[in-house]
Amino acid sequence: MNTFMYGANVHANGIRQHYLRFGGVEGARKTRPAIVIVPGITSPATTWAFVGERFGQHYDTYVLDVRGRGLSDASACMDYSLDAQARDVIEFARALKLQEYIIVGHSMGARIGARAAATRPAGLARLVMVDPPVSGPGRRAYPSKLPWYVDSMALARKGCSAQEMKAFCPTWTDEQLQLRAEWLHTCDERAVIESFEGFHTDDVFADFPNIQIPVLLMTAERGDVVLPADVSEIEGLIDGLTHARVGDAGHMIPWDNEEGFYQAFGDFLGERLTDSRQAR
């Protein structure tokens, strides 16, 4: 079942925000919270479309292009701070009149979701943080290095093949590499650099105690972004935190173990993310 509905733009928080919409059963869209997926630092919405397809079997789902990525606004003078990105998500939901919604954020998107949730906006019911960078003031650095992003973006802006992109993502499939080679050039370099620097200057741990909604923290078994000690610290800061660790997966969890990614949500969203195509 193809659940993709359309791509669109909305003016929210003073900028153009582009998104992809996936729709489940009509009745489900009326009775369940909407899902807002916020991707990571160099992941335009289209690279998460395969996840949107599965979510769309059960929920009204929106996959965002974070400012400075994909088809959303970007400019030489745009504010690329974590605060601005968090306001984007809140105002996006308000502009689309989402009465109740859940943020599912990956990596940078998880930090955006945490900052948004800490302000306790109306309508935000739950938060899923998928392998969020735990770097910040006085903490260990984020494992990936900035040149990896800058050099791969430069290659994409010049025009490159999936095979050339493999040097940066050696474990990815041909399909994943093809999509990254096609879309990485849409990531504004300044946006990525400022977000990367923000990984080390923004203290998201200060946001955690202010989050008063149910939170699922999902981490990667093979990743070094969130370590067991980090999980323990976050559990002490967010009341009732649910933690799920996905086996056989690195930081890009749904790329490495897609079914494990869906299973890790369990009942947290209200309905399990089973594949209705296999159920028939």
C-alpha cells in the first residue's frame, strides 16, 4: 500500500517549510495523533520517505525538511540555531492545525524535538528521540567530524554518482547512496556547520527535566553516539522515560535495521508499526 499523499510547503515561523505527507486509514487520521518526523543534520525529508510510508499505514504523518535542508528555506542570513529549529516544528504544527501530534526526531532532529518539548507547546503529546547527540558544554565531542559533512556536501554540489558517495558511507546500499548523492547538495553548508557546532554548545540535558510528556529514547546497539552511561543520566532527568535499544544497528538505525527500528516503538505510539502488506 502506497501511503504517500503529497509534498507541500507551508509558511510557518516566518519561513517556507517543505514537507512530505503520508496518510494512513482515514479513520486513524481522525482519532490518533499525527506524527511529525524531524530528520538529522544532512537528511532531507525525501531520504526518510521510506519510513514515512510505514508510518502512513497507521498515522497521519509529516516528514519535514529542516530549515536549510531539502526544499525548505535557506539563506545567507538565516538563523540556524536549535531554538529557531524547535520553533519551526511548533509553528509548523500550529499552521497545519494539528490538534495533537507526536515528534519523532532522529539525531539532530531528536535534539530539536527535545528543545521544542521543553517549552511545553499545546498539542505535543509525546516525543521520540532516536539516537540524539549527547555532546554539549563540558561533554565528550560528537563522534562524527565536521569535514565528513563538508567534504561530502562539496562532492554532491559538484555532482557525483552513488559510487562516489560510497567513500563516505561504505555500508550503505546502492539505493541509499543514490538518494544521498541526489539530494545532499540541497543541504546548506552554513546550516550544517552551525548545527554541528551547536551539538557542542547547546546543552540539551538542561531541556530534559522540563519535558513533561512521555518520552521514548531509542538508541543503536552498534552506535557510539549514546552510551549506556548517557542513557542512565537521561533516565534520571526525564520522569518515566522509556528506553529501547535496537540491535544490529548503527546511528542510522532504520537504514541498518529497518524492522528493528519499527519494533522498537512497541506500543509507545498507541499502535504498533506493523506492515499491513504482510498482514494480508
